[in-house]
Amino acid sequence: MKTKVFLSLLVAFSLTTGIESIVWQRAIADTQNPKPICPENGPCRFPRRSGLTDIRVIIPPRGSLLNPQPTLSWTPLADSQEYTVRLLRSGETVWELPNVRDTEIPYPATQSPLTAGINYELMVEADGKAGKSMFRLMTPSQAESVMAEVEEIRQQNLSADEMALQLAEVYQDYDLMTAAIQTLTDAIDKNSLSLEVYQSLGSLYNQLELPILSELVYQESLDLASSRQDIAGLAQAQIGLARSFVAQEKLPQAVEVLMAAYSNYQQLNHAELIPQVAQFLGEVYEMDNNYEEARRWYQDAKAGYEAIGDEQRIDNIEKAMQRLS
């Protein structure tokens, strides 16, 4: 999946799809040791968020930056041909670019670079809608600490994919989301065949409330796992894809891939994750107001949790079922 092809797919895809958003914890994908699908003390689904729009800033997303003149990009808005791009500091406009026709532009060469340690806001507006992101440039001392860790990783005898994953993890630890995205997309552009790279990028996009991008990456991951007949990799991609679908309120599609993940984890006899997928299915059906199916899947999840003695998750399921009574 080359970046240019990927972005062109995004443009076409975004013209027909609304964007909703979710937040989920960062987790580097590991097909051999998958992370829990649901937290111990909470739901698998994501909290509803208000105030989200059809324009989403891709670069820079929220977080910190190392580059004082970053590339600026955002998701396209259907039927919009021009955008107004503004950089703000403390609510005041630093510079403004009207009539921008592309959805990716270089930082304006005529404007001063970002100042370290200052909070900025990028606003992209079109047709009465706006997307924004908040970020700041790291101070030299902060950047020095990061680069020391980066150099330590680069000195190790790692494969290109292992290095990309470790670097992305370090960047995320420092809230350098732009650097993490670029590291993982660069690995993919260099023909990475690592499921972990694709799934880590998909997870990152979900975390950054960019579910359309996440969906495209997880679809690539799904194809890769399928070509290898990697059942564990398939299941993880299906869970990530379900999160992308839920964020976009594509609930039937979320159910479809969760059912496939459920079947795959059954084939793997994964006693811990099977009931978590069942719980996720119950929550999606509940979101879709199909309480009969929600109740059935919650009961399935409860039986699975009882079989492994997971008292905390049993309590969560009992509370969920009380909501339906």
C-alpha cells in the first residue's frame, strides 16, 4: 500500500462516508500475543463524542512535533473545492491561507516556523464546517531526550519492521503522533509485509479519531493475513476494523467482522478473547437498539467469563444486562 495510492483512496472514500470518531488506548499489535479486546473494568465500545465534524486534520494530529514546519493535511469534505487554513495561537490568528484547493500542503514558506513550547491550533474550514487539531513544537531539551532514545534504537541490530515498530512506540510515548504516523507509513511504503506494522498504524489512526484511515489500513492488514492464512492476524485485523466501523456508525459492518473474529478465535480456542468478542457484539447490538441480540451475546460473554473465572468482566456483563431489563 503506497502512501500516494492510499491517500487517493482516502479522497474517493471520504466523499461518500461521514466521519465519526473514537478514542482507544495505544497498543502495538502482536499477532502472537494479542492485547485484550475489552478493558477489565469498562465497555469494549467507545464513548460517544460531540462536536466532531466531517473535516479531520491528519497531519499534524494532536500532540507534539519535532519539525517546526510540518506538512499540513486533512480529510476532504464532500463537494468542497476550497478550504481556508488558519494557524492560531492563544485564540489569535497567526496566519491564514484562503482558497486552498488541495488537502495536503507544505507549511507556508512565507510564514515564521513554529516556536517551541507554544500551543498552536490548526483550523481547516469549508462550507461552514471546520476541523482542528492542537499541538506544540518540542523544546530543544525535550527533542534531545527523544532523539537519544531514537539513536539507541537505530544502533540495534533490528530488521526494518522491528525498528519501525520500536521507533513508533517511542514517538507515541512522547506524544509525537506525527512522527509515529510517518515512521509506520514509511515502513509500508518500503513494502513492509509485517502485520504488526499495519495493525499498529490502524490502531494509531483509531486513537487519533481518524477511522476512515484506520479502515483502509486494517483492510490491507486483513488482505495480508488472509494471504498467509494467519488466523490470529485475521482476528486482530477484524477487531480493529470493527472499531473503525463503530466509529463511523457502520454497525452492520461492525457486526459482520466481529462475527468473523468470534469464529476465528473459536478456531484458535482462545478462551480469554472469545467472550470479549461476544461482549463487543453485545455492545454493538445494544448501540443498534437490537436488545434481543444484545442480550444473547451478553449471555454468551458471561458464560465464557464464568468458565475462566473472570469476576470483574462478569460484573461488567451483569451491569450491561441490567440496562436491557
